[in-house]
Amino acid sequence: MLLSACTTPTSTIQDTPAAPAVSAGYPSGHIHGMSVDPRTNRILLATHDGLFDVTRSPAQQIGPVIDLMGFTGTSDGTLYASGHPGPGTDLPDPVGLITSTDDGRSWEPVSQQGETDFHALAATSTGLIGYEGRIVTSADGHHWTVTADDVPAYNLAGAGNGTVLATTEEGPYRSEDSGATWMTVPNAPLLVFTTFAGDTATGVTPDGTVHTSADAGLTWTQRGTIQGEPAAIAADHTGDDTHRIWVATAEGIEVSGDNGETFTPLTQ
């Protein structure tokens, strides 16, 4: 079981009237993260203009307008995010760590309001890992510990067993203790985004080449290639040794049902 929702604080950010989707079929704001519910295949994109459900066209904007930077979800459906408030959103800037248990319709402040803009977030069974110019961890979302200031993380991904991957311009770093200590991954591809489905890691390079790892990021196998420039990635175990992989680009979602060997545009 991944990290459960934090204790409900005294104030809650309620849903504000949603602005129209920024395009007829797909959000045009820069994509900062993606969450896929394996039970329903519902696809949520965290963007510069807020959260969008892109499962079907046209995309539906959900909840208040927040520039959602760091963004992650857990197996129980809890969402965590950070970033900057948009027009009409009564939040400090930056928003710190916020959480949602209703698919992003409302967000509750957790910690670091007005102090921290996490540009990357991940969750494991023991807590949260964030990047704020350095790697920090928290068991409860309220109290944070600096664990590494020499891992310039661009993207973070966490597995339930405590494994965390950080992508950097130097190549991926890996932690086996929920972000407390880190090591480089020898002979790994230069990945820009990674994700976990169980102990299987999936990553994509800046040019769209997908790689998978059956040993949680220690060794990697090259798979297929997407058509666009990757902006976010998600994966789910579908049975036996098969995984479904979603990669978001500025133009749409590409999906694979064969462990990343082939990709096709999402049929909405």
C-alpha cells in the first residue's frame, strides 16, 4: 500500500468554476505530470493551466486553476502536487505541498505553503520524496528532511518497495531506501521521465525511445519509440509479464499494450 492521504487540515481549497479547456480536444498548457487510474484507465494530466481529464475528447478541466509543477499519485487514488496559484485561486505562491482525494476537484494544503515549489514529487510506501533544488523526504508530508543536494533531479518516480528513480542530465540516479541515499546507475540510458508498475520501471529518453527495467531500474532494455516529444509517462501491470504504457506529448497520448514495443495514438 502506498502512502495514504495526510490528515485533513483546517482549511480546504474548494473547486472553483472551471475555465473552458484550452483546446477542443487536448490541453495546450505545458504538461508537468500524468496519473492513470488502472481500475478505469482514467488519464489525468497536470499542466500549467491546471488538471485535465484527457480520457476522452474534448478534455475536461478539473478543479481550481493551479500551475501544477511536481505531481504524483498513489495506489489509493490520492494525488499530491505543488506549483503556483492561478487567477481566482486563494493560495499563497508557491502553494507548497497540496493533496487531493477527489481526483483533483479540490485541494488541501499540507505543508510548505508560501515556501516551497516542488518541481518533482514521488511516493513510496514510507512517504514522499520531493525536489526543491535538493532532494528532501517526508514520512507524513509535514516534516521534511534534506537527504541529497547533489542529485539535480528533473523527474522523480517511486515504487511501493521504496525504490526511487531520479532522472538528471548526467543519467538516472537510484535509491533503495525511499530517497535517503542515492547512487548512479551504470550503463543506463539517458532518461527524461520514468515510472513504476510494481517493481518494473519504464523510462523514456528525450527523443522518445522507451526502455523498461524488470529489476526496478538497475538494468534496462530498449523497446519502441513514440512519435512526439515526451512530456510525462505512466504504466500499469495488466497480467503475466505484460505492461501497458502511456506517454503524453504536446499533441496527445500514445499508448502501448505490449511492454512498449509499439505505440499508437490513444483512441478517445
